[in-house]
Amino acid sequence: MKKDKFDEYCTWLFDILFELTKRFEDANYSAFHARYPGRVSERLLDVWLMKNGYDYEEVPFIYMEKVNMWKKGTGFLKAKFFHKKYGESF
């Protein structure tokens, strides 16, 4: 992303995130749940791109950290079929 678009995006995003964290600043979250601003910001990137009509290209990536696929898979199935929310990262 070029610098001018990145600056525009950051200005838009951080205004939202600062307001969001201000509204929830007294919440007592676990370390996992305290990461909600990051999760929200991941969702908002697509919103910003579509809102402004910017083209983008998705590229493949390699996840370098070790992931317990059994734990991740069972967590996904529990969330899908039993509505049990994730309580930690995998």
C-alpha cells in the first residue's frame, strides 16, 4: 500500500479503535479477549477498502508459528455445533 493510502487508512482506523477502547476501557478481559481491537481492525480493513472503492490483491502466505491442529479443529467444531466460543489462541 502506498504511504498516502496507508496514512488515510490509519487515520480512519485509529479514530474508530480509540473510540472503541474508550467505551470498553473498564472491562476486565483475559489476555486472549483483550486482543479484540486487533480482531476488529482485521475486519475493518476490507470495510475501508470497499468503502473507498480501492482495488486490492490477496496473496498467499505461510504461517510460521506452530499450531496445534487437533486443538484448533476441535475448537472450531465446538464453536460451530455447540456455540462454544474460543477462549484462547491455538
